[in-house]
Amino acid sequence: MKESIKRLEFLCKTVPSLLENIEEEIFSYKPEIEKWSKKQILGHLIDSEWESAQQKISNQINDNAL
């Protein structure tokens, strides 16, 4: 668990500056109308992981309440 926390802390410190260095035009570029941009893909991954984390937390709370 400690390694997971350290990894998350590292990512929270390093990823924002990496993303800020990507030009908006490149980040938002869609190769085709029906394809997603890199920005959309990242947003989808973040949303999916957030929902997954919320579900896991909810499950743990409910399991501990029993």
C-alpha cells in the first residue's frame, strides 16, 4: 500500500507539468472526425479510473459495515 501511495504522489507531482508542456493544438488534434483526440482519451481514462476508485471505496465501506 505504501508503494501505491508513493507512486500516486509521484504522478501527482510530475504529470501536470508534463501535460502543460503539450501544445493545445497537438493535444486536441483529432486525426479523424470519429476518432478521439489525445485530450479526450486522457479525460476518458481519468473519468473511468475515478469511477472505479469510487466503486472500490464504496464496496469497502459496505463490506466493513456488515
